[in-house]
Amino acid sequence: MGELVFIGLGLFDEKDITLRGVEEAKDAEFVFAELYTSLLAGFSMSRLERIIGKEIIVLSRRELEDENGEAILRKAQNGKVAFLVPGDPLIATTHVDLRIRAEKQGIKTKIVHAASIVSAVMGLSGLHNYKFGRSVTIPFPIGNKVSRTPYEVIMENKMRNLHTLCFLDIDAENQRYMEIREALEILLSLEEKIEKNILTLSSLAVGISRAGAEDGVVKAGTIRDLMIFNFGDPPHILVIPSDKLHFMEAEALCMLAGAPEWIKERIK
């Protein structure tokens, strides 16, 4: 029986992989990786190859999604394969699908977890994890077509007094990464069309860039403030908080993210 080990790479560079992850990769006959679901801003493939002592085969989105990860599954039929993934390995639904396919083929699977942007956002901002509702991706517009889904998810979460974690679109093959300013412009354009008064220039938002890096940035303020704030290089991620905050959330946003003191008026 073969084995497929999903190994998280963490948030920023090759040092974020766990010791267990390194051991599992060293023990594998083949090591694959994908780098399109998230940007590891400080990552070096050559440095990671030196750490684990093996060549790493990088797969494209087409090979994993359109071809159902067959390149990995073929090797895992009769041997041990490691699959390296940014962040925590099963946050992306593509990887869950690959694990299910492996199990159906009789391939044993194992998970080596690592830091995830989901938990990092909560820790960096101080917003309570149990107050986050459904998350959503803000996609790049296709021509003049803009998806309404991000706006609708934010509206649903606000109605339940929940925060919304907004992943920003990535086009890794063209090295295009959505920035916080662009995401906010998209949300405001949707507000103009839908007119539910969910988001205005005065609405509170939290932006984070390069989580896990020494120069990572966390900034809370109005949408107007964040649209002109310099978050630096990607990756960026956005949170639209609920309209009511726990007193500790408000204190954390002021102390850790430079939020204006008026947000303390929103304590429930």
C-alpha cells in the first residue's frame, strides 16, 4: 500500500515547515509541491530542497485540478509521496478532493499541519475566532463582471453580528495578487449597485499583509483610511468586522492594529 502525506508549509518562508514535516519529506520517495493557492513571500524552493535533501516537483493548477492530481496519485500507489502545500494543507478544497481520491484508491493518507492564515488573522487582529462567520474570496473581475457573492456573504454575516474573513484573489501564473485597496474598491462598487447600506467609506475594516513575516502589517480603520494606507508587498488579506465588538476585540484592534478610539463605542 502506498502513502500520501500532506505537509503544510506555513505562512511566509521555508523555515515555517514543522520539524515533523521535514522528517516526513525526507522519508518520502517523491516530493511534490504546489504554490498557486497562496503566496509565500519569503519562500525559496532551493533552500527548502537543501533542508530536506530532495528535489521538489512543482505542480501547476492544471495538473492538480484539471488532471485531478494524477501525477501524485500514480507515484503514491506503491510508495511514499510527500505533497507540500502553503499554509495548512487542507484549507484548499482542491487538496481535500485529492485526499478523498487517494483514499478511494487504497492509498493511506496522513496530514502534517502548519500555521494557517485563518488562525493567524485572528491572532494578529485580536478578533475572537468564534465570532467569524462564513469566509469568502473576492475574485478579480472578469471584464465588467463583478461577483456579488462577497457582498452577500458580508451582509449575511453582519446580520448575525459576525466577522467576515475575505481572501483576496491570486493569479499565481501571472504573478498577480489582489491588494487590499483593490478589494475594497470592488466591495464599494457592489454597494453602489446593491444599495443595502452594508459598506461605506466610514465602515470598519482590518487589513493584514505578509502574515508571518518580520515586516508584516496589521492595520484597522475605516475603509477610507485603508484605501490610502500602504500595506506594502502581498499577500494581503481583509476582514470586515461585525458592527458590534466585544470590549477585548475593540481594545486589541486599538493596541495591535492602530484602530481609532471611536471603535470602542461599538462595544456590545
